[in-house]
Amino acid sequence: MRITAFASVLALGLAASSGVAAHETPYLRGSQCLDPDFARNWIELDDRTILVDAGRNRYRIEVAPACSSLSFTPLLVFRGDPISGRVCGNLGDAILTRDYPCKIERMQLISKAEYKQAVEDRAAERKRRKAMRKSKAS
């Protein structure tokens, strides 16, 4: 009887966990991880989110808490796995700015099209804000 109850609970747990989508997993694995040596461009979307172009892969990285240093730093350094140096979004992974480290909360691989769209959206938003400031000044 105990084995049947345990099997039922285990089956319910597996059924509940199978509903999690692959893109919701908190950590990247292996070749999906960011190799900081290949990071060739980064764009700050807001004080919590940056996009990183690493050649074949592109990433959306969210930090927590908000990291205002991302707006002003000319250089980003990534702290990842102590052996490989890769950044997968694991506990301890961070973006090091000149002021303080920004803990990585979530990392996501994104497609080239998603990266391009996010960059275009950011440019349009900046242009809109600039026009609003200009119209207020006039």
C-alpha cells in the first residue's frame, strides 16, 4: 500500500513538472552557455536587461536587483564557472561592472531575429524619447 501511494505521488510530481516549457529552464547547459571570449557586442535595454552578441549565439541576460551601473560602464566582465569561465546563469554568475557585480538572475538564448528586433525596438524608443524631450524644450 505504501509503495502504491509513493508511486502515485511520484507520478503526480512528474506530470506536473513535465508542463514546464524548455525556455523556462533557469540555466543554460554546455555549448548553450556564454563564452565571454566570444562576446563581441552588448546593448543595455534597461537597468535589468542586456543583450549580448557572442557570434553564433545571442543572449538576453536579466540581472537582479536592478543594476544602474550597466548604463554607464564602458566595459563588461563576466564571472562564470571557475574552471571553464562559461556563463550559464548559475548561482554565482554575475556581470562585473566598475562599481559592483550584478547578479545574473536569468539567461536566455535568443535568435538572430529576436536580437535584431530588440535592437530596433530600443532604437525606436530612444528616438521617441529624444523627440519628446525636444518638443518639451521648444
